[in-house]
Amino acid sequence: MTPAARLLAAVELVSSVEAATRKPADAVANAFFRDRRFIGSGDRRAVSERAWTVLRARRRLGWWLARAGGAQTPRLLVAASLLLEGWTLDGVVQSYSGGQYAPSVLTGAEKAGLRGIEHHGLDHPDMPLAIRLEVPDWVVPHLQARFGDALGPEMAAMGTPAPLDLRVNLLTGTRDDAKAALALESIESTFTPLSPWGLRIEGRRPVSTGKAFQSGLVEIQDEGSQLVAAMVGAEPGMRVADWCAGAGGKTLAMAMTMRNQGHIVACDVSAPRLEGAVKRLRRAGVHNVEQYLIEATGKWVKRRAGTFDRVLVDAPCTGTGTWRRNPDARLRLKPTDLSELVVKQAAILRRAAELVRKGGRLVYATCSLLLEENEMQIASFLAEHPDFRPVPVSTAWPDAPANCDGEALRLTPLQHGTDGFFAAALERLGTS
């Protein structure tokens, strides 16, 4: 593809993402490129990078266009992103040539709007705080309560591209084995600094089509998610429930730490999500997992109350900790989402706690940065359940790195290089 053709494809991808108000950008991008198989891997990366540059700076680009009197269309958002990176307006005009496979010619009004942006940087002192941070206005006080004076640097880190993290499946090989296998595919990787099972790859690479992935030696999983699985402390012979298992990423990690010995029940309210995990379990060589579709009556929980050594609740949440991977999700988040989720999280936590045996542990986790979904949920639960007590990270996970220790696991891109995660371990008092 020519540079102009890449820009046109980026405009079309941004337009597709903005039109799909309920579908994540990565899913939109997958469908976009699936329908355009003529776009090669190098061009896909270039188009994706330009589109994601726009999505990460969506509010600031919109502010600049509004300030200059330009419309916030996908084609002008892409053009503005170029100008704010140092392109000249003449260079943008030449790329928007109207030729075959190039964006159509800029109108006089479009050029006038873009002219007010030329020779500026992306940030400006007049920008409101929420726009500068690239978050919804209403969420700023919640983030300030979490980060205080560190809010600016934390959100700047959230605006950087995320690496591709893999978890090595120790049931089939070591990290060195996996690193060597990826190198044979011309994919260079490094050990993750915190997870003992992780490998990190910079940039977007087609890992899932290679032998290392197809053989079950590696799984795609953010390092933070791996650390949440480590917090559970699932050991061989234990009985473990993964209460919100989804597609089974943490189920797979716990099966690995259990060395395929013991019993895991992967639970979820969605049959398609549970069915989607079957292929992953087979590929990884996991055979100590059964699946359970959660029903509304709670009869299954009552029959198995107090019988599990570990129960993981990876609760549905706002996903504010994953914004560097899903920058489009920031502008879709509404106050009602948070208010509804905290009620749902509390109900899920109460139900799952029934499964924990005396002396066993309940681990509550989210990929959220908000206190309402994390610390405040734990405080409310403990106030209602005096038979549970908090377990420090160093007790739940004796090998935890020093910068992960505390009364709960709190991960951020700035401090740990991971997605934003929270995890707290709670032990049921008494002996079974």
C-alpha cells in the first residue's frame, strides 16, 4: 500500500470504530481486516497504529478541531493527528490527493479548520483536565481519589501502547523453551519483570498463528492478569472455583500452578464464553477442569457451600485498567455503568463466598482503577462477613516482588508496566 492508501484505510477504520458504539475497537479492527485480506501484515500494523494513535488522543484531537472551527470527522481526526505530530498542512494536503486509494481532496473549510492546528503540539494549557487526561469528565474525581497528585503521570502511562504479553504454559515447557520457540518464528521476546511465567513482545505480532501458540506452549495474557492468578495460590490437589471464568485465561494459569492435579470448576453466566474456553483447555493439555453454567436459583452453590480451598472472583467491572489496550472504551463509559456494576459486584462476591471452606481463601479481582469497585467493595464485604479476614499479598503470594506487596495487589501501567488490576485475598476463619 502507498502511504496515502494507508491513511485512507486508517480513516475508514476510525470511522468503523466510531460507528460501532457497543463493539470494542479491537473486535472492529479484526472484522475490518478480515474483510480486507488484501492488506498485508506490514500495512495492517501501519493502519492500526495510525487508527490507535487517533483513538488514544480522541478528546484532545476533537478539542483542537473544535477550537480551530473544524468538524470532528474521522478524516479530519486522522489529519489532525498528523499535524500535531509535526506534519505540515501542505504535506497533509498532498496525501489527501483524491487519487486512487487516497483520501479525497480536502475542502476549503476542512483546510481552514486544519490550518489552526498546524505547528502546535498535542497538549495545550487551555485544555480542561478531563480532555488532557483523555477520560470522561465525570470520572475525573474518581481517578483523583485513587491517584491524587500522581493522576497526570498515571493517565499518561495509560495512553501509551501496551506490549504483547504471553504466559508460558509450564505444563509443556519452560520460559527458555518458549523464548527459543518464538525466536524460531523470528519473534524476539524478553522475560516479564514480575511474572515468573511471562514473556513480553514489543509491538503487534501474529503470535496466534505460530507453532509456539498452536502447540499450547504459550497463551496471550497480560502480565497483570498472570499476577492475579498467582495471588490465588492454587496448588496441586486443591479444589478451586473460578467464579467468573469467561474464556478461561486465569483458569488455564491456575491449572498450570496446580500441575493438572486437583479440581477446578470454571463458572460463568455465559454459555458461549465457557464453550470458547474448551479449545484453549485442550490446546494447553489441561484436564482437571470442569465447566459450570451459573443458574439464577443458586442451588448449585448451596449444595457445594464450604467445599472449595480457593475461589477466584474476577468480577465484571468498568475496565478502566485496560484503557491502554481499549482506548475507545473510555468515551463509552457512563456513570450508570459504575453504579450498576458495584451492585452486581457485591452480589457476585456474596454468592461466591458461600463456596469457600473454613481456612480457604476468596480472591476478588478487577481490571479497574476505581476505589468503588475495589477497596470499597472489600470494606463493605468484610463489614458484612466478620468470618473473613484480609490476607496480605506476601502471604497469599510468598514470591511476590517488593513493588507488589501490601494489603492488596494494585497494579498500574506507570508503576508496574501492566494493565491496571486490583486483587485482594480474604481468608475464611476457622478450620475445616
